[in-house]
Amino acid sequence: MVKIAILGATGYTALELMKLLLRHPHAEITALTSREETAPVNIVHPSLTGRLSLRLENLPAEEIAKRADCVFSCLPHTATAAIAPALLDRGLKVIDFGADYRLDSADVFKKWYGVDHPDADRLGKVPYGLPELFRSKIIGASLVANPGCYPTSAILPLAPLLKNDFVEADDIIIDSKSGVSGAGRKPSMKTVYPECNEAISAYGVGTHRHTPEISQILQTAGGKEVKIIFTPHLTPMDRGILSVSYSKIKKEGLTQEMILDTLRNFYKDEPFVQIVDALPTTKDVIHTNRCHITSRIVGGRILMISVIDNLIKGASGAAVQNFNILFGFPETTALL
């Protein structure tokens, strides 16, 4: 049984993670941390009443190491990097939900996040936790950078196109729409009910922090420089992401069926990626670790349409997938 600590256990992704781990036959949640709350976890997450009796505690690294073998960190940006070295030095495995280790460059991190990186020497050495593309690098790792939700929804459809040289890499437009849970549990003027209900709005136009993450991973997957325009939108629903990308066709003679066949072959051994003929909706994948993808050709561009649950495949489900790989369990454990 692998003992689990969850850092920053008050948010939506932490709750989804706990629900998944409670049904995992090889995982035992032994510590929950919070820098603000000290209540029993069922007070913060009432749906866990009768299922988990732990209290939220503010624990130092040495105490976490006594209680756990693996740490899932749901802490804000830079907070994981501040504690990860102490946890890794004590032999724990760490899966970071934040952006601390997703980018390869400390300069790029500072440009987009506005602060110096607390553990810059590790950047570029931490596997990106998208198993469908980087499974071999995740195996045997001690630290994994869990992907962002928007990047997962954009990278999975586009990576096969770039790898097969189907599209122009320097002109990719990505339009994504996310449920309000993607903004986190802490309320703001944009996410309180009277503001977000019956309204859809673009945000982070040209400045969203997932932009360099998407570019970096697509460049790695495709082996060439990638230029993207990424625009996210807040949509009046609880959860789910729908992403549509628009790329100029590079390879002559491509048909929609050829693209779909290429995608089916690319993901044929991946249990959580389904290539579908019909236009997918977020309801098709809600509460699952699945990504549904389809394609259309319109006006000389390839449109890739994908849907995921932002809290599962976009966060907690991917983390459990990575956990299963790190500890040698079947990858689908607790996820199907």
C-alpha cells in the first residue's frame, strides 16, 4: 500500500483526487495539508463525510516524509518548488499539479509568472506528465509535472498532426472554453454566480500562462518550432473543456478520414483517448479521464475538436495516471 500526502487539499482538484484515490486498491491517504484550514476534511469537503476522517494540517516536509511515500501537490505556483527539494531528498515521489516544473527555462518562467523560480536547476529535467506522449520518461521518475488542463486539451489533438507534418507549425490558433471550476475554488468577481451565469467571456487574451506550456510541448512532440495564438474563455458550466484548433494544411491531398485514421493509429494503445466521428461535447467525458477528439477540414485548415473534464483528465485523473506509472500499477487503476 502506497501512503499518500496531498498538499493544498482544499480545492476542487484535490477533492477529485481524493475521490479517485479512495477507490484505488493500492493507495492510502495518510496526510492532508492546508496553510489556512485546520478542520476535519469533511467540513471543507462535505461529500467526503463517512469516507475520509483525516484533518487538514500545516505540516513541514520532515513530518510529511514520515507519513507518506508519494506527494500530490495542489499548491499555488512556486509553492511546490519551495518544498519539493526537501521531499525528494527524503526519498518521496512528487506529482506537482502546478506549473512549477512544466517549463524548461527559468527565464520563460519568470516572463510569464513574474517571479524567479525557487528550484531553477531542475527545470528541463522533469518529465511532463502526459503519458500518451511521454510515458517512457515518466517511468522511474521521482518528480512529475502534471499538465495544465487547457494544454492537455490542445496538445493531444495537435501532436499527431505536427509529428506527421500535416500542418504548418507557425500558424496555429487554439480557442478553448472551460467550465468555471477551472478558475479554482476561491471566489472572484468573474466567477461569482451573478457574473458568470448566462455569460461567456474571453480572458487572458495573449497573456494566458498556458501559452508557453502548449508551445513548448507541441515543439517537443513535433520536432519543430511552433507558433500559436491561444485564447481561453470562461463558460457558464461547472466543469469541462472544449478546445478547437485551426491549422493550415501543409500536406497535399489530406482528407478528413485520412486525418482520423492517423489519429486512431497514433492513439490505438491509449485507453483514455478516443477518436470519434461525431462532434464531441463536454457531457461525453464529464467525470471521466477520457479525451474525445475529432477533426474537420474547412477552408484549407484542419480543425481539431477535443473535449475533456478539466478536473479529471485535465488534473486529478492525469495525476493518478502518472501515479500508476511511477509505482508500476496498471495505468487504468481507479480510472475506469
